[in-house]
Amino acid sequence: MLDFSKEIIKIFCILPCEGKRAGSHIRALSIYKGDRLSVLQQSRSTGETNIWVTEKKIVNGDDGGNVVWIKFMTVSRPNFPMLVRHISTSYFVDNNIYGKSLVLCCRSKKPKEAWVYIVRGDLCKKIKIDEVVCDFQSSVYVPSLINIF
């Protein structure tokens, strides 16, 4: 977290997957329900993908000390992509009347193509995106965590 008022960078909260050996997993951060955080972690050896979400809203002024992570879902499918470090990956998770869902947008290594994967329960759908430049960038912006004076 960047504190603009003091011009310092500080840890907001500890991720639920922080105990894993560096380099053994790929991780991505996203937003959940607009006011919570989610973390996707994929094992580089098994391909198993775990997603955690914060239990409660992240509110303005929160120092992250009370953040509780709960496991949202696990994806372990043979047709799910292996994510690549340093290549943009963007994802979205939802929990609605149809169940828990994951929508993942990522780039394949060879050939360089953009894909969207939709996972819900035992189903996994793969959709190629033809009109996207394959060097797309993604980032996470959480305006509720930033105080502007």
C-alpha cells in the first residue's frame, strides 16, 4: 500500500498464500464484489489454482490488520491454462445464484494469443479473443484504500 500523505510504502495485509516458496507459484491480485480483495495462486508444478477472497469489506482508513482471507474456490482441471510469470493475467470471481464462477483472461505463450476461460463447477469454457493485441496489460486499482488530500 502506498501512503501518499507520508510518501511511504507499507504492507497492507499478509496474503493467505505467503508461506509458499518463492518462484513455486504464480500469483495475481484482483477485486471481489467491488469492495474486497481476491488473490489467485497457481502451483507451477501441479497447476492447481486456488482463489482466496477477503471475508469483509476493505474500508477507507483500514490498516489491513483485521483482514481475514477465506478460500473461495479451487480449480484443478487439465484444460485450464498454466499461467506465465510476467505476462498479464486478469481475472474476476463471482458467487451468485448459479454458483461460484471464475473468468480468467490470459495470453498463451506460443502462439501469442489472448484467451478467456470461464469456470463454474465442473465446466470450463475456453474462448479465443481475435481482436486483442497479445501484449495487453492489466492492473488492480482500489480507490477506497487511497486517501487524497
